[in-house]
Amino acid sequence: MTDPDTLYRRHRFPAEIIAHAVWLYFRSPLSLRMVEDLLATRGVVVSHQTARLWAETFGRAFTNEIRRRSSGRLGDKWHLDEAVVSIRGKKHWLWRAVDQDGFVLEVLVQSRRNAKAAKRLMCKLLKGQGRSPRVMITDKLRSYDAAKRDIMPRCRASLP
């Protein structure tokens, strides 16, 4: 972020409280009313509309700072998993990759659950991250093994 004095100037609350509210909203799956309640438990009375305005005002600077800090420092242990979702009544597969710290690396929706779909996920991961993981933790889906063999042969795979 830029200098905190210039970023939070002319606001009623201190920069730490505003930053904590924005952090709660963007880094946790919380609604604005839940952020309001969490701040109220700490003795800070703020409406959810104020939390929304803070998220709109400071959200971009906050997310840019998170991206800047996390670039190049993402974990070398990746967890890959898939889940079924229904879109317009048709079954699709939501493929997710998360590092050991819980940072979402990639999300992909496919209509199939095969080696080609797993390869597409891994190619997107390698393109976005620029390096392969040290360890890749998956469930026992055989598509991951087939894709890993072709794309990341040096990566060690393990099961949960």
C-alpha cells in the first residue's frame, strides 16, 4: 500500500481498524454484517455500510498489497481436489488447487473428470506459478497421476 497517512487521511477511525475490517472481509469468507459483528465484539461500533465503503475504497490497494507480498512466496506443497457442481442442471467438475497456506492457486470448471481435464489444470497452474511444486497432494483419482506423469514428472505425489 501507499503511505498509510495519505491513504487513511480524513477518516474517523484509525488506520489499524480500517485495515483490519478490510482484511476480515477480503481474506475470510465473511459477510459485511459478520465483519460488523466481529468489530463490535472488540468494542468498535461500525455499521455494515461503513465496512462496505471501506472495502470499496481500500479494497484494491489491500488486494494489490496481498498479491505483491505473496508473489514468488507461494508454498511448494499443492493440494489438488475436484468437486461436482450443477450448472443449468448439468453436472460439471470444479477443480481447485491450493497451497499449504490456504492460498487458492487456480480454479477451473470442466465438464469432464479425466486426464485431459487434469492436464489442463496443471498447465494453467504451471503457467501461473512459473514453477512446479515439491509435493502435490491429491485424492486417489487416477487422472492426476496420468497428468502428473506427462507434465510434472519430477514432482512427488502423495495421498492424504
